[in-house]
Amino acid sequence: AMKIGVLALQGAVAEHVRMLEEAGATAVAVKKVEELDDLDGLIIPGGESTTISKLMHKYGFMEAVREFGKARKPIFGTCAGAILLAKRISGQEDSHLGLMDILVERNAFGRQKESFEVTMPVAGVAADYPAVFIRAPYIREVGENGEVLAKYEEKIVVARDGHYLAAAFHPELTEDNRLHRYFLDMVKEYRS
Ligand code: GLN
């Protein structure tokens, strides 16, 4: 089976592990850099991007995850994880991992909409995907090799750039594992 890690420094870890296992993968909560070595893919969960970033620096994950991505191993960033993956963050000079060619804007849906759920089409995934947004970012731009997979209110909320996948919402908080299955198909593609 494919072995997928979920970066377990902060945020929605256990729910991603459960989703991946339901989708047929072996999933591990990753707390040490060495645990990246035998993984086929990695999920960076939602949470608070600034907190996760600090912990990644502290425990040596910044360089290790960059290496992982540069070795063409797939990475899926959800919500804060998408912010961590992005090459550019609106209004900020520096990015975090800076791996995926997207420009993100944090907390993009306003205060009155701190959290909400909508059903939307996601290209190649589902016509009726249930998406849970929690203080979500959105993707303002996708680089020239990137693909837009979903939009909500004209804003890009799912994108792919080669072996990188980003979702602005929390795909681990429902019973629908189709986006996780899509990611596992990406992992399969890059493994062969
Ligand atoms: N607003 C958070 C951030 O900027 C992301 C929220 C989330 O992951 N649910 O990191």
C-alpha cells in the first residue's frame, strides 16, 4: 500500500489519517523528520500557518519538506497547509515552504463567514463535493503550469501544480474522501 504522512505539528491531523486509511492507504502522523524518509506522499493539514511554520523551523521540517517536494513526491496542503506550500502570500514578503506556484490570500472570506460549508464541483474529483471552510484562504493566482480545479464565489479554492495539490477548505472534516482519493491517484502517478 502507499504510505502517506500527515505533518503532525499542529492542526487537523487525526481526521486526515482516518480519511487516508478509509481511502486505502497506510497513514502516519509525522512528528520527526526521519519519518519522511519512507513516505510516498505528504499532507500538510489546516491549523494556523504561522504556528505550523514556527514549529517546522524548530524541528527541522522546513528543509526536509522542501527536499521531499523537490524529489517530486506529492504534497497536499489543506487550508493553512496551502498557505505553507505557496510560493507567494499576499501582503507578505516571505513565503514558508515556497514550493507550489500559487499566490494565496489569507483569511479571505471575511469575518461574517468564519466558517461555512458549501457543495461545489471539483474538476476530476466530484460534481457535488462538500467543502468546509474555516477562516480559509483563497488562491488568487495559479502559475502557468497550474490547473484550477474549483472555484467558489469566483475565487480559486482548489488548484494543482504538477505533484502539488492545494485546497482552501478542510477536506478531512466530512465523510467524503474523494479528494483524498484524487491525491492518492497523484501519488500513484508519481511513484511509477
Ligand atoms: N487562517 C489560517 C491561517 O492563516 C488558516 C485556517 C485553517 O487552516 N483553518 O493559517
